[in-house]
Amino acid sequence: MLIGALLLLVWLALLLRYPDKVATVSLAAVFGVALIAAGILWQEWRTAQHLARLELQLRHAPAECPADRPLAVHLHNGSRLPLQELRWRVAAYAPGDSVDLVEDRYDRPHYVAPGALPPGSDWHACLPLPPLRHGYRAQSLEFRAERLDGRFAD
């Protein structure tokens, strides 16, 4: 913070001493930073558009999955780009309720999709359940994927 304040003071001193030159250089710097920010925002918007085209369904399926991994996952890549990486967080809700019933612990499982998923293809897997709050059973809850974070090939 001290360095930032020092840089600001130096810039103000230079602006007062050489207003024409410093203003020109400052405008060029602001334009460059704005160009970089626009590129980052466009890339984030584009990724969000592709993530919106993914269909990720979670359900408790102990009959179809092993006992240690009873959460059935179905992912469909509806995007036109191959999915390279996808991470998400699982939330559990009682029907008609908006309170997440998953315990927020440091050892909470991390959920990751396969390495590469071509456009239009599906992925099925069985994953472990997240730790639930005491008193709730997995068969009575709805599971949802939240905080999707992914990367797509160009």
C-alpha cells in the first residue's frame, strides 16, 4: 500500500511539472489497461455462455452406484467446444427449501469431470456424497451442482 501511495504521489508531481507529456502517457496507459480488462471480461462472458450450455444432473442412486459412491452424475456437453476441465460444488436441499444441507468442512470432496468431453457427448459416473448435516438422509434430498468452473478448448 505504501508503494501504491508513493507511485500516486510521484505521478501527481510529474503531472503538475510536465502536464502535456504525463497526460499523454497516462491516457495511453489507461487505454492499454482498458483493452486488457475488456479482453478478460469478454473471455469470462464466453466461458459463462459455454457453461450455461452444460447439463449436469445429480441424483442419489444407491441401486445403480456402489455403496461408497451413491451419487449418480450425468453430464451432457451441449456446447460447441470440447470441455477440457470442469469443477463444481455439490449442494443438497430438502424439497421446497433453500438451505444447503451440506456441511461446510475442509475435507469436503472436490468434484471434477473427466479430462476431455467432446461437444454433444455425455459422461456418467458415480461419486461420493458430500458430508450432510446430522439428521438428514440422502434419499430425501435434492442434489444440485453449484459454482461451476470450467475451461473449454478453442
